[in-house]
Amino acid sequence: MKPKLIQKLFALIITTVFFTTGFAQTTTPLDDYILFQMKGKYYIPGLAFSLIKNGKIALTKGYGYANVEKDIPFTPNIIMSNIASVSKTVTATAVMKLWEQGLFQLDDPINNYLPFGITNPNFPNTPITFRMLLCHTSSIHSDDPIDLFTNFKYVRPPGTGMSLESFIQNRLVPGGSLYNIQTTSFDNNPPGVQYNYSNTGYALLGYLVEKISGMPFDEYCKQKIFQLLCMNQTAWFYSGIDTNIIAWPYGADSGDPLALYEKLDYPCCQLKTTVIDFSKYMLMHMNFGILNGVRVIDSTTEVMMRTPQVNLITGGVVKHDGVPITFNLDECLGFNKITHTSEGNKVFIGHDGTDIGVSTNFLINTSNNTGEFIFADVLTYDPKGISAVRDIHLFLEQSVADTISTTGLPDLNCSYLFNPCEQNLDYWKNNQTKWPLNSVPMRLGTKHYYSKNQILALLNTTTNNDASLVLSKALISAKFNIAQGSELSTIILTINAAMNLIGDHRLPYDNPVPFSSPTGIQMLNLAATLDSYNSGSLNTTACSGFPTSITKSNPVNEIDKTALSYSLSVYPNPSHGSATVSFSLPTPGKVSLTIYDITGRLVKTIANAVLSEGEHTLNLDVNNFRAGIYLLRMQSGQISQTRKFIVQH
């Protein structure tokens, strides 16, 4: 690792201890634990996490750097360069939204929906299905991300890659430019038999979303998921985000920030988002498909996505701070199910992710409906860094979640803002206990890190004829506000310019710059700009509270309202021997009634006909059904309703 990076990260930990000594509000066992993991186990430049409880963000915080070279703190409002394979849960959600509309069956051959055929040449008569792609049994070989980054066949500079359709065709169709490179495009196992994790398989799912929906995959996700959840800092490509506030990945060999890149197989692992945005997405899944009155997927679809499809590990062991945790691991439809057998069979639903310079972890505790996730910069693929992120996640789940109160916290909805107020210089000078300095790498210039007493001395100085001191005080206030989590993306460039000027002159304590010099005038202009931001001139919300809910059209809710008139039901529930299915039609139309088991397999079609308006009932014989949970789905035009029912014998 680059020596300069080691020194800066070490200075971060030392400075944090300096700053938090004597301030109970800013030093906690959680802070101590995370900082130890960042330095003690491995050098993690920066991370942020969110803990969700009772439908609210109970705790969210950032540590270290989003950009080491520019001294940008890693906060909950920083955009991750990508969240790695946690992105697959979004792709699976998009796929299942189309499934619940009746546009395909999970066990349909995908070639029925493609303009070209994709077949494992070793098993040409065995079709690949949607289910196989979702749970990694398709026999499509995965791309090795390290090799891909090295030879740049699948990784390109932003905006220069081929389309998703071109990638799929070139990667999986004989004669394509990426077919049969490095390893075969397909495994030597029949589709549906062997589990083999496949990024390419999820890229293919993204392409299938394009073909079935008639929209580009990224646009489909934007309109059907992100906009509905007000995830305004979330996109699949750099062109859709503010690149001034991203968390840069770092290379292990040099320790330098890596060049920005995008992937040809992007639906597998390229989503860019913030901790705050992703909290909304996570809570939607915790609420079984709905957030703030907006339904993204049906609750029964969520249940299906959480249902195991393939058992991966039974009796596995992982150590958390030296204590073994035994677990079972199952692959579901986009999610993993992890059962901690040594902790009373505690069940988690989620996914983790690792990519070049990033590590992510996302888990929902189904026993108490709490959730935690972490976004972290790590130095490429070193397992120690990934282990440290996992240990932090377990510490949050085991030691923190139950102790946090959500009383008085704002709802996590479209109006949610994390610490929305920018404070002025006097505020920070007079409220030392509010300094969240575990997340402020307070370097002014290139000289050294400043202690608490040095910063206080600077803030209290009455010197007004030194441009460097004026700029430094404004910069301190601005950096405090960013570390607090304020929405300050518009001033990142100003701060970078200020840091460069201070760094050029090794200021504020050396070589004072007079007002009259060109550099002094430039510094004063920057200081004035920073002070205008800090005074709240660009605030869009009042510091005394949160804004009222944002008014927006909601096509999902309009569909839900229309669907209520169909009144689908099955009774008795649980059913034994026979059941009655009833529904009403507001207008005549074609109706399809299908039954699925909990894994999404089609069990029976009980109606597929044009029916008159009014009330309808059908008798359903369940004598030949196995005992268990089933899903009854009615499709009429664009309206789809699903009801869960239980069969007992």
C-alpha cells in the first residue's frame, strides 16, 4: 500500500482520539469499535452505515474519507461509486415486478423473450429459465472481476461501453467478440443443476427487463423503483449522479484512487447510491414492498423473493471477534437467507457485495424487523478488509440495534433529510460537543492534522488581516457541516479549491497571505462563498424542522385503488379439501386465475376466459395440493392481485 495513504489513515485514527477525548456525545463504544476495525484490522479509508428500526433511520453515521486526496469526509450523503453485488437485489426486484404483472413465468425459457437464442452448447436441448438466472443455476459462467479490470474487456471508462444488448449478444452468442474469452461462456453442467454465482447471468436479467418492458433497464429502474421511493441520488451510471460527492475506490498496490470505470455487465453490480437513499429502498423491502404509501412490489412477491431456492451451506462457521457463529445459507430470488443456528435460528435476508475497492453488506433481521447495511471503501479484494466490514455489521446487529430509541425521529419518507441545516462559524465555536469529529479528517493544507485545541484557537482568533486565517475558519465550518451530513454537494468544488490554496502555502499558521495579494484576494472570495453557504443562504429547508411531504403523482397507488374493486379472496383460509375463490369485475374482460407455490412455481391455472362484469365465484379442489402456502393471482388487463392462502390436510 502507498506509504502516504497509510500515514493519512493512521493520522485519521490518532486525530479522532484527539478530538473525541472528553466529549461523551461524540465518542462511543461503536465509534471505538469501528475505528479499530478501520485501522486495527485493515486500512479502510472510509465507510458509512445505516441502522433501520421501527420504520425509521435509528442511527446513521460516516467515518473516514470518501476521497483521501481531497479530504472529503465519508458521510451518509456521499454516493458510493458502486454497491457491488447488493445491486443484484434491485435487478431481482425489477424482474419480479414484471413477473407479478403476468408477463412471464419463472420457469419459462428465456429464449421465448429474446431476439436471439442463448443456449449452453454442451446441453443444447436444456433451456435456461428466469428462475435459473435469479438463483445462479443457469450454467452461464461468471466474469472474474479482477481479470476483467486487468484486461479491460468488460470494464470501460464512463460512457464508452457497448450497450447491454450488444454485451449480452457478444458474450453469450457464438461468434460474439466476448464469447469464449479466458474461460468458456458456459459451465460444463446442464442448466438448472449446479449452483455457480454468475454476474453475467444477472446482466442477462437486466437485458430481459429491457425486452419485456420495452424500456432501457436503467430507465425502468428509475421510473418503477427509484422515483417512487424518492431515491434522488441513485443511478446505474455516473452520468446520473454528482461525481463531486462520490466515494472513490482505492487500489491496494498504489493506494491511489482508481480511475472511474463502468461495467458492461452493469445490472449485476454497478448501482450508485447513498446511505440515505438506500435506507428507503431497504425499508420498502422490510415493509414487504411498500414505503410511505407507495407500493413498489406486492407483499406476496416479497415473500416469494425471500423463499429459499437452493441450499448453499449447512453448518457453516464464521467468527465474529473470535466467537464462532454457525449458520446455514440459502439462495433465494435475488436475496440470500442466512440462518444463525448458534443464535436460536435467527434469520436474516439480504446480500453482500465486493468489487474493486468497495465492500457492502445489507441484511434484514426478520425476527425483529430491524435492518443494517454498510458501504465501505476497501483496498481491492483483500479478505481482511471484507472481514472487518462484516464484523462491523455484526456489531451493529448484536450490540447496537436493541439499544437505540427511535422516539422523536423523523419518518423515512420522501421528505426525509439527514441533518439538513448548515451552521455558521459561531455555532461550531460555541458547540464543541456537536463536533462529529470521528467523521471529519480535519487537515488544513498539506502540513498536518489539527488537534481540538488548535482548531479552537483558530476559530477564536480575532485576526482579520490574514486571508489564510479567514479562509481556514470558513473552511472548518463548511467541513463540520459536511461531516454532519448536510446537503452540501454544491460546495464540494469550492472546498477543494480552498484546500488547494491552503495547501499551496502550508497554511494557516505559516506564511500568512495579505489581503492585497492575488492569492489573498482569491482566498477571501472563497471564504465569502463558504460563509454564504454556512449562513444558510442556499438552504431549501428551515433549520427548525423538516419540510412538508412532497406532492407527486403516484401511478402505483392509482393502480392499487383500482384493484380494490376486484376484491379477490379465497375462503376458508386455511383450506381443507376445497375452497371458494371469489372476485368482482367492474367491467367485462379477460381474467386469468393462477395458483403458485411459495417458490413461484405454477401449480394450476383455474380460469382463463372473458367474463362479464359483477360478482364471480369458483370452487377450488385442493385435495391434491400438498400442505403449505400458496399464492392465488388474478390478472385482468393491467391489474394484478395476489392473495396468500394455506392448505392443510
